[in-house]
Amino acid sequence: MALPAFTNVSKNPFATKECIDILNYRIEQEEYSSRLYHAMSLWLNDNGYIHAHKVWQTDADGEMVHAGWAKTFLLDMGVMPKVPSLKEPPQSFAGLPDIIRKSFDHEVMVTKQCNDLAVQALKQGNHLLYQLAIKFLNEQQEEMGKVQTLVDQLETFGTDKIALRLFDHELKEK
């Protein structure tokens, strides 16, 4: 016995092409962020920054959770998310200060992208998408605060070997 075909199944009106495109882009960017922070974590581990390595690995894992937010949203709208191909992140860094500065710059870029997501959601009148954008922006506020503190500590206490050793040890608490 054949199952009856579904008729009158309409596409979810909140899953516009623009919404789908911007969320697939968000997935790509969050997964790239994860790979970038994972590469930083590996470099830190390889160069003796044991506690910093754990902080960046935690951040790498968190970025995959954020990608999952966009995937879940798309799936809830009846849309299959894309599995993106990703460019290779840098594999070598000049040191912990370089990683902190690059992390700061990266978080600024991601925050701008999440702000653009909110603007697009409002422009489309898609308040479901806007709620997701606010979730991303709340996360970015936390991330910007964490990395800003690291930048401030570098500027205050310096980057000599002893300061960096103490800095790494302090990261054990984070």
C-alpha cells in the first residue's frame, strides 16, 4: 500500500533565500572560527602554553556550538543546512601575544557579521531570525569582553617571558 502524497505543503515563509544564505554563511564562519581557534590551541600546546591551550580549545569547541544554533534554526524551518568547505587557518603564530591580538581582531570581525545578521533580519521583518541574531550578539559581547581583558593584561603587564609564564598560569583559572 503506497503512502498518500502530501499536497499543499508550502515552504516555510520565514525561510527566505536571504535567510538561508545568511545562516549558511554564519555556519561557515562559526566553523572556520572553530578551526582557527583549534589551530591556535595546538600551537599553544606545542609551545608550552598549557593553560592557554585549554582556553583556546574551549573556544574552538564553543564555536561549533554556535554553528549548531544556525543549523538548528534552518532545520526547524525545513531547510537542510549546507556543510561548508573551509579554508585552512594559519598554523603558525609569533607567540601568545600574537594569538591574543589575532583573536581580538577575529572577534571584532565576527561581531560585525552578527550585527549584519540582526540588521538583515529586521530589514526582512523576520523576528525569529532577529532573535537568533540577538543570541549571537549576546555571545559576542561575552567573547569581546574576554578577549579585551586579555589585550588589556598584555598591555599592562608586558610580554616578556616571565610575564607570559605568569599569564599562562593565570589562564588556568579561566
